[in-house]
Amino acid sequence: MSADEGGERAVDEATAGSGAAGAEAGRRRTPLQRMLGRLPTIAWLTLMWVILWGDPSPGTVVAGAGVATAGYAAAKLPHLPVGLRFRPLHVLLLVGHIVWDMFASSVQVSVHALWRPERMRGVIVEVPMRTDSDLLLAMVTGGLSLITGSLVIELNREEGVLYVHGTPIESERSVRQLRRQVRRTEKLFVWAFGTAADIEEFEREERREAEREARGAAEALPGAAEADDKEDPR
Amino acid sequence: MNVLDHVYTVTFVLLGMAVLLTLYRLVRGPSVMDRILCLNATSVLLISFVAVEVAVRGDSAYIGLVITFALLGFVGSLTAARFAERRAHDRG
Amino acid sequence: MTAADVVTAVTLPLGALFAFVGTVGLVRFPTLLGRVHAATKPDTVALILILVGAACQLPDVRVAALLALAALFQMLTVPVLAQTIGRVAYSRGEISEEHMVGDELAEALERGDRPEHRPGRLDEPT
């Protein structure tokens, strides 16, 4: 239990550090802060050790913690400012969403495998991301690639744009659906794991997009919002 | 118990056919990426086989194998894919 | 037959069926990216179902935790592999245009964004 609390505190501190951007990263951390930053990793390694050993006795836990600490020290891993929060309710929502999508689209692709596979079409779409956190983007790409219908081909980090391959595609409607699914997955990940700053940024981006779209609609040109999306006037 | 025996038989037959199909694609190729994909699919099917075997015996002795296969298969396939990428860059 | 047996009787054949149909897709789909979809993800669903089914037959929670660990590793590793294969296949040009409705990455590359050759990427041999 105490290890857990320590982990929570360490995450908090790291978050505070990453909030002040790059200047904070160069600052020397005190030994205590360094210890706290290591705790979540060591706790996870110890847990794996205990599971693999199959015996949660105190001796195993202590030995596991010892091996994890020694391994951590020997590997000299770089310090990454981990800025994550954990919202249980949203995580549950996210897990449910991913599990459902995994099943539904697995069935969909299976049907295509049995019935006329040569007719199946795919598409690569460009989807602008609203979050700018490295960790969240990595999570989103991983989550998307886990779902059967979609596969991230490329990530343009500077502009925050994902290139997603989707299949099966039958019509314009399924292309729109794919875009919507990517955006929804992103939103779920941000709400489940993002810090308050991440969510704030996400909503700012969303408002900006809505404004842009409203302007596009005002010009009353079909597809103007789409074209605007791609140009990215920032 | 009798029903479960049939269940195990059906599972093994389906997995066996899946392995045969994977081997077919592995031999036919045509691309290196296809073969890497098949390698990974084979490792996943192997894990499934061992997991079913664990269920049949109700015995945990083989579970270490499941985890070892899972990680080795991943590292192997990933290394092969990265190597194929390197080769493509060198050529072109 | 206990409840655990019923779960096993449902999940094991269902998982094996997913694995089998996924492999059928691996053989039948005409494009490499389609085969990536068919080979990696129904397999993950299949493996999770089979691990759940196997866990129900085990007498001990500790052993079931090991199976859960295997499922977790699979869910962490499959996206990485699928993405790597997809990216490599794309950069090797092993995608067929005729089976694609559209390709906005190619359009972006033509515009000159060239996301795959920007400096600072660790894995790009120069």
C-alpha cells in the first residue's frame, strides 16, 4: 500500500515538472525525487516477479524488489517526465469501448475473409489530433492498431496528424465513420489518462476546430470544412 | 466432462487447420512482410495450443512456456520487420 | 457441469474459430495491409478468449494471473508489431492502389510534408 501511495506522489511531482515545459527537464532532481520517480516501475517489476514466482510470500516480495532495484540501477534508464492521471470511470469506459470494437470489427473482417475477400477495399485517411502529449499519442496509436478495422501507418509529430489505414471500406460513409472512430478513441484516451492541462488543451483545440468549421459552413461551400482541416493555418 | 472432451477436440482441430493455412501463406510468400506476419501468427497459435493443453490437464507446469513464447515471438517478428526495413532503405 | 465449464465450452471453440477465420483471411486477402489486419487482430481476440477459457479450468487464482499476464503482453505487443509491419510495407511500396479508395498519406507526401524523412528520427539510417 505504501508503495502505491509513493507512486501516486511521484506521478504528481513529475506532472508538475512537465507542466513547466523544457526548462524544468534540465533541472537537477534531488535524490529523494529520483527515488520516488523510480517507485512505480519498481513496483510493477516486483509485481511481475511475484506473479511469475507464483508465491506472494514476504521473502519473494523483498527479493523481487531487490532484483528490480538492482536491475533499474544497472540499466541506467533515462528519466521521462510522466504526466498521466488515472480516472477509473473513464478508463472503464475506454476499456469497454476497445473490447467492443475489437470484437465487432473482428467479426466484420472475418465475414469479409469468408465472403469475397477480393472485393474488400481500404483507405488511408489523415486525421488531425487534438492532443499534443507524447504519451497520449502513443496510447492512441496503440489502441487504434489493436482494433481490427484500423491501423496507424504514420504519425506526423510536428503537426500532430495521424495517417490511419482502415478496412473494410464500402462507401464515403464508412470513411467518415473511420474518421469519427479515430477521433472518439483519442477523446476517450485523453479523458482516461490525460492530466488537467492535457484536457484543457484538448478542449481548446476542439473549440478552435468548431469555430473553423462554423466559418466553413458560413461560406456555404460543400466540403469547405474538410479542406480547411487539412490546410492547418497555424 | 464428456462435453468438455468434445470441446477440446473441436478447438484442437480448428487451431490445427489454422496452423496449416498459416504455413501455406508462409511458404507462398510473396513478400518478406507476409512471412514475418505468418511467423507471428504461428507463435500466437502455438501459445493457444499450450493454453488449451494447460486447460486439458488442469496443470500449470507449461504456463511459463506461454509467456516465453509470447515475448520471444514478439521480439523475433519485430526484429525481422526492422531488418526488412533496413534492407529496403539500403537498396533504394 | 459447473459454470466455469460452461464458460470454457463457449470461449475455447469460439476463440479457435476466430483464429481459424483470421488465418483464412491471411490466405485469401489480396493486399498485404488487408492480411496484416486479418492476421494480427482476430488472433488477439482468439488468444484472449482461449486464455479466459483455460483460466476457468485451473484450480488456482495464482496460475490464472500468469495467463492474464500473457494476455496483457499480447495486447501490448500486437499494436507495435502491426504498426511496424504497416509502416515498413508502406515505405517499401508494397501496397496496391487498386484496392484503396483513397490515400491521403501519399497526397501529404506529394505536398512535401514527407513525414517519414524528417530529421531527428532515431531509427532512420542516414
